Amino acid sequence: MNGDADRIGSVLVHFRGRWISIRRGESVARFGIASVIMISTMLSMFTNGASASTSLEKWSPPVLIGSKGSSATQVDYSVSCPSSTFCVSVNGDGQALYYRSGVWTAPQSLALGGSIDSVSCSSKTFCVAVAADKAATYNGHVWSSGAHIGPAGDIYEVSCPRPTFCAAVGANGIAGKPSALMTFNGHSWTKYKTTSTGSFDDRLLSVSCSTPQFCMATNFDSQMLSFNGTRWTPSHGSAPKFLISVSCTASRFCMAVTTTGDSMTFHSGSWSLPKLIPAFKSAGAYSVSCATAAECSVIGLSGAVTTWISGRWSSPFTVFPGGYVAGVAISCSSGSNCVAVNDRGMSASR
């Protein structure tokens, strides 16, 4: 593990329109916009057999779903799949796309004021999309107008386990500025006060709720926040740095992953120690989705997916060939049904 980290050195990771420079064992150097992707040094971390037929993954070939298809015009994509036949994806061009029974619709513009950061659906008749400082709800037919939820300029992530409950976090690019944190009761948003250590890493990047009484939020500075329906409680514990994504199930099980290739699970009220994801060898994990307490899938910036089944990881499968991208997302409605998207406007499913 240490040898891999030494070979990899520093990595530029793109998160919702901004770049984060990471060096294994050091703080994040900056959280700003970059014009050049310097990530090719990570290519050696995957074996030539990454897409071997022995993999447990069974994915469709990737298809272009967005209006942006070239690497020169990359925009972020988020995806949420409440069932095997329905997903919603949103992107940095301010568009929404709908996946119905295996077919994607054409991109449709939403009046949310630009780039849409994240989407979460509890069913095919309820979704929330967040863009800048606004959130809009979807009823299966139309989107509402955007409601103000937090500071402008933050990058938001949202999780909605019910039509009557969502939680959202907002990361900003200013050292010392507290992250945004709020919940939705189906009608209005409630803001919660957060503190900051002053570190560039101290920003909430991911949130996942399985019920209105159970949420987890994570940040780059080893902090996790748990929600019990009333309050958010911080804990540092043994969490690693660079937590980029968390996913929780109805049984109060969660998995969190780091950009440096570690995973940890929450079970029976406590978090496990971080463990290396074999497929990523110390770098590249970016998005996790857990369908059950026994099965979670993780996608990395290389476009490869690996699945955790009752404590064991599958061989990685390269869902998006062609090398590294700046952002990917995955959503699994069941153990056998997942949809992935990347920032080149491509999608694949299993």
C-alpha cells in the first residue's frame, strides 16, 4: 500500500466543477479550478485484466446520453435510480435526463440558474435536484421552481429517502468557511449550524440518508456527521482523510470511500477501520452505492467498477474504457441493477 502511494504521488481530483489536489498523507493543497488534467500517472494501478471476463460485473456497453461527448467539454453528471426501470441524471449544463426501462431521454434544460450539482429520487414521482443555492422537486411530470437552500457558490449534494425528507450538504472553496447543512420536510428547508477547523479539507462533500432518522455526511478532513432525526452529531474517530462518497441502506449500514482507495463500513453503531479496496490500490475511488447491507458497488475515476459482496470485492470491470475522467457517479437500486454516468456524458448499466 505504501509503495503504491509513493508511486502515485499527487492526484488532481475533480469534484462538482472544481479541482482538488491530493497527495497521499498530506492535506489538500487547494480546492480551485484547473485547466489541465494531470492524472495519467495513476494508470499503472490497474492490471491488464481489469475488464477480464472472469469479473462479476455484467455491464452494458456505454452510450452517449448527454449533449457533451468530448473530453474538451466535460461537465459533471449525477444520477439517482430509485428502481431498476427509472433513473434521473442531471449535469453541469443545467439539464435533466430520464432513464425509463433501459432508454434515456434527450437532455432537457431546467431553469435552476446553471450547473446542477446533484439529484436524488425516492421514487419515480419524487426527486430533488440542487444547483448553486437552489433546490427543485420533481413530481413525475414537472419540476418546481428552485427554492433557496443555502449560500450561493457552494457545491451541493442531496439525499432523499422519502418524499417527506431530504438532507443536503454544501462544500465551499474558502478555508475557514463552514459547510452548508440542511434538511427538507417535504415543504421547507431547515438549516443547521456547522463549524470549521479552518482547513481546506474541512468541507462536507457527501451525504446519504436511508430514513428520516438516519443519515451520514462526510468530509475530506476525517469527519463524519450522523443524523438521528433531530440533530447532527460529529465524530472523528478512526476515519481516514479524503472521504469522497458515502452510501447508507435502510438497515443502518453504510460504506464510505476515499479518493486514496480506502473503504470503511458502518454496522451495529460503529465504523470499521479503513481497508484498501484491492481494485483501486490506493487511489481513484470516487462514488459508492449500496443496494443492501451485503452489496455495494464503487466506481473510480478510471471508469472501473468493483462490487463488495458480504465483505469480499469482485474483480474490477472497466465500464467506461478510454482512460481517466474527472468525475463519475453510480446508483444501484438493487444488487444486480446499477447505472453509472461519467462527465463525458456517457452511461452504462447492469
